[in-house]
Amino acid sequence: MEIQQADYRQVLRSFEPQTEFFVGVDSDGCVFDSMEVKHKECFCPMFIKALKLQSVSKFAREVWEFVNLYSQTRGSNRFLAVTRALKLLGERPEVIKRKCHLPSTEALEEWAARTNPLTPAALVAEFERTKNPDFQPFMDWSVDVNRAVKEIMKGVPLFPYVKESLDIARVKADVFIVSQTPTEALKREWTENQIYQYVRYAAGQEVGKKSEQIRCITEGRYAPEKMLMVGDSPGDLKAIKANNGLFFPIVPGREDEYWKKLAEEGLERFFNGTYKGAYEDALLKEFANCLPSDPPWKQ
Ligand SMILES: [Mg+2]
């Protein structure tokens, strides 16, 4: 893993900028309309099945969708998401009344706090080392999820105006994919959809966290006000802000509108230096409004 990460980073560091602008684009749920089908048909059904939540399935589903699609934790790592979902579920009066037994997340949380990256393989390695049975349900769930994703996630479309936006961006900027998907899968998916030609390189999960990916590509090369990240999750926003750059949100539920906005005005403002300030602030406000922190059932 260490050697592999170093190799991927080396490739990124060896790029010579062709322009003075960096545009980073997230893939899953941003370029591809994948989040709804992936969570509603793959992650959530397996959450109910593998963690034995059948008796509270209605509430488990609400919690899963809130954590992964419609709140500030949208797009987070699967093991962090499952922990958060189980905690929220355990607090619900309906679940307490039904006396549903929820698996303990203690060992998983302790592992997650000291591990990077949080991959299924890293969890299996930890289980083999410790033999702690509390990891078992989460390993089972993760395997079930991968199988469901393979079976169900076919023909996932691009959002409208993605191609138009990338085609405008690549004229003046070096465009990179910044994603937590494996690099080879990114290359395949973007090539199949005829959009890989718009980017300089795909930075996948092997490079590290998104903030590290952006740093690896941009450090010492692009001025912060000439760096823009396009993403659909708060993690994308945090990653570019950790590198002092600018953010354009593809607001969940209104993706078509926001890709069109990026093509018609966002990129032009980025290139002519009128993006930072009031324009970006208004976009960030819209983004925050659509992803609350507190669940609706608590209000
Ligand atoms: Mg995303």
C-alpha cells in the first residue's frame, strides 16, 4: 500500500502545468448520477440485511438516506457512515421501543480513528490481527455491498451539461479527477462515457484523502484563487478549502441546474477573477442549506 501510494503520488507530482488554472472534479454523485441508486438499492438494503435491522427497517432506511444522501455527512467513507447511521438509529424512540439489538460500533470506531485509508481490505487485516468478532458484521456488510454494487450499478448516466462544462474548463485549465474511487475504475468509467479526454489525470483513492490529492497536484504550481473544485459533498468543499482554493457545488437534487450554471457563468467568473467573494459565498450558502446537520425526525 505504501509503495503503491508513493507511485501514484510520483506520477501526479511529475506533471507540468499547461495552464495557470486548476480545476478538480469529483466523480461519484457529481459527474455521475450514481448516489441515489447506489445508496437506495445497494448500501441501504445490505445495511438492513447484514446488520439484522429488519424489525426497524423503516427507520434504518430513513437514517441511512439522511446520513449518506441528504445531510452534511453525504459522501463520507462507508465505515464512518455506518457508525453514524447506527448511532442515530439507536437514539430513535421507535427503535428503543422495538428492542432491536444493534451491533456495537466501538471497535470499528476505535479502528477508524487510527487508520488511513479506511478500506475494506484494511478492515479485514485488522480483523485477522485482532480476531475481534465485533468486526464481523461490518465485514459481511461491506462484502454484500460490493456484490450489490457490481450487480446493480450498470448504465449509470452523466448529469446533463457535464460534457459542456468540461469542454469549456479544459480550454483554460488543467482538469483533474479528484475522487475516492480506485484510479483504474475512474479511468474506465470516464473513458466509457467519453469524458476522459477532457482531463489531464485521474487522482483516485490510492493517492490519499482528497485534501492530500489536491495538495499533491497543486502545491507550488497554482495560485489559490486559480484553483477550483467541483463537487457534491461537504468533503469536497473541505478538501479544497484545506488548500485555500475555491468551490463550486453541484447541489444534490438540483444537479442539472448547477452543471448548467457552471457552464454558463461559474467557469467564466473563475477565469476572469470574479468568482471569489459574493458569488462563491452565495453558492456555498445554497449548498449548506440543502445539507442539514440535524435529522428531520429530531426537529
Ligand atoms: Mg461525490
